[in-house]
Amino acid sequence: MSKFRYSFQHYDSKKHVKASLREKGISHKHTREIAITIKGLQVDKAKEYLNSVITKKRAVPFKRYNKHVGHRSDPRIMSGRYPRKSATEIIKLLENLEANAEYKGMDLDKLKIINATVHKGTCIKRFIPRAMGRSSPNNNFLTHVELVAQEL
């Protein structure tokens, strides 16, 4: 197994706390859009936002991957979706981040997400049998997510 490193530079263990999610079977595109949305929010507000995404009260704005994505009635959101699977995994990661901060003795009310990074992970290659002896590839890309928060 390879050793994973964080992409965040200038990490200070006294004022930063980090958590990561590796090789998870969630959509890279949806997770990227969630990460852009929650970057800069406080951890409790980010969890509140993602819980409202799961209940389909708030939408995640899609900035890059927005081709054929419908408009939503949320204020200031043109095209967006409700990625429930990615949101539940990021909520678990935020709870892990809070636990790491509590272990370090940081104040949980002052934690702000300063870095949220999403990378593509390993590609699981499979094939689906088709008609007349042919087959089509069915590739599944796993996802890495990294979160870094700072106590303000």
C-alpha cells in the first residue's frame, strides 16, 4: 500500500487540523463541487449545509461540471444538484475532523475549513458483456478527499 501525503502546504500542527478520506467509491465530480462550496465555511455550518443538501432543501452549485444540469430555486445558484452520497461521506469526514481537533484541544466553535482538496484515486477496470461477443469497459474511479481546518 502506498503512503498518502496531504497536498496542503505549510501545515502547522499547533493551529491546523486535518482529516482525509482515501479510496472511496463516490463521484469525483460531485465531491469536487461540494469541496469548493464548503471551503471557507465553519465546520458546524458546513455540516448544517450538507444535511440540508441530503434533505434536498439546498442545492450544491455546479460550476465546472454543469452541462445539462438543471437550474435550482436556491438564491444565487444557476445550475446545481443534490449529491446525497458524496454529502454523507463528507459529513463523516467533517466529524472525523472535529474529533481530531478535540483531541488536539482546539475550540470546535472556531474551526474554519481553509483547504478542501479532491483527487481521483485508483481506477477499477471492469468489462460488461455486450451483444455478438463484444464487451464495453466499465471503469470506476475511486476518490480521495482532504480537509484542513484552522482555529480562528
